[in-house]
Amino acid sequence: MAQIQDINEWIVRTGLGDRKAFNLLYDATSAKLFGVCLRVLNNRAEAEDALQEAFIRIWQRADRFAANDYSPMTWLITLTRNLAIDRLRARKAPSEDISERGDIADTGPTPEQAALDASERARIEQCLDELDDPKAGAVRGAYLMGETYDALAQKYGVPVNTMRTWLRRSLLKLRECLIR
């Protein structure tokens, strides 16, 4: 187990570009720092990526270590923890300009789903054609066009309650047709 003085020396030597010291520092501290990443991110693969990024930052910023009053492990843990928290925030926050991303998933239907939808739409249209003309038109108006009962009643010259009855009975006939 490495002593605090050893870790301190390895950080200082890493700041001077000493790769051997960096390897010793990695061997002595990576397990502890990985635990920090894993605790924050709760995802092993992401924690591994965060640890790699942390050691890149340690390599780049080791020359600044002596300028602060932290103990060596506190400095390493703080740097790693802050990086992991930044990754966690980035994961939770939506991208501001999503149009710049190249990996956006297509939210539209798959070809298979589009074919199934077209088939289902054809079945519904066939069943609508079995209804009387004004009733089929009322169903299309209410459920496909979003027209109100009042507007449909005025359009077909019937009382509102009659329109409701037309629609209810038409839906029952549609259900029977679709079940066949």
C-alpha cells in the first residue's frame, strides 16, 4: 500500500512529465478513484470512462497540485468526483441544440410498424365504408377531424343527442366489423 508521501511524490513527478511516476500513481490509486466514479455514476462502463478521463486530467494538471493545500488523495478524489458529477449532470440534462448531434434516433415508425399501421388503417376505412354515408361522415368528423358534437349536429341537421346516438351506435358497428 502506497504511503501519502509516495502519492505526493508521484503527483509532483507526473507534473514534470514522468511516465513511470504516473504509472505508479495509477496503480496505487485507480481502484479507489474507480470506486468514487462508480458511486457517483452507478454505471460500470460510464465509471470506467470517467476514470480514464480523470487520469488524463491528472496528467494534464499534476503540475498545479503543489499550488494548493490539499492532501494528495483529497486532490485526486476531488478532481475525479467533480468529473464524475459533471458526467452525471450531462447525462441528465438534455442537449441544448440537438440538431447538431449526428446520433439522433429516428422517432418515426419502423418500416414494419408503418406497414402494420397502413394495414390497420385500410381495415378501419373498409369498416367505415360499411356505415351509412352520414354516419360514416360523422365518425370521420368526430374522431379523425376533431369536430365537436355541436358542429356535427349542425352540419347534418340533427339534434345534438341524435348525433351522440349516431356516433355511439356507429362505434359499436365499427368494433363488430373490426373483430370479424
